[in-house]
Amino acid sequence: MFIKTSNLRELDVINVDEGVYLGNICDVDLNPENGRINYLIVGRPRLFLFWGRRHQDLEIAWKDVTLIGTDVVLVKNRTWHR
């Protein structure tokens, strides 16, 4: 199955080990030498919309991705970069 990186945007990301919603994919980190994905950048949900706080993004390594479905991405429980 092939998927465009533009189709990855806005997909929900779920941690399968804990069943926790992590956020939506907002970007990808590509290796320019081989064109492979290094990380999925996941935008965390905002809790304080009116206070102007920016949400923290997570970088989830491509090796931690378990499944990419039509509307969700499942990832393993690992330590992610913030």
C-alpha cells in the first residue's frame, strides 16, 4: 500500500500500548539523501486556547509506527522527542 505524505496530515495518532490519543500528524521529517521518513511530527492538542499557549510537538520515529489506517496511525509506546 502506498500513501502520500500529504494524506498523512491530520491523521489521528494513537499509542497502542496505553490506548492514548497523542494528537494529529502535522508534518514529517524526511531524510533528503534517501527520501525516507525519519519522524512523524505530531501536534499535541491545545488545552488553553485563549491563553495563547502553543502546543508541544512530538517527534515519533518511523520505526515506532505500527499501522497506518485510513483515519488513524498506531504507534508503539516509546520515548519520543519533544
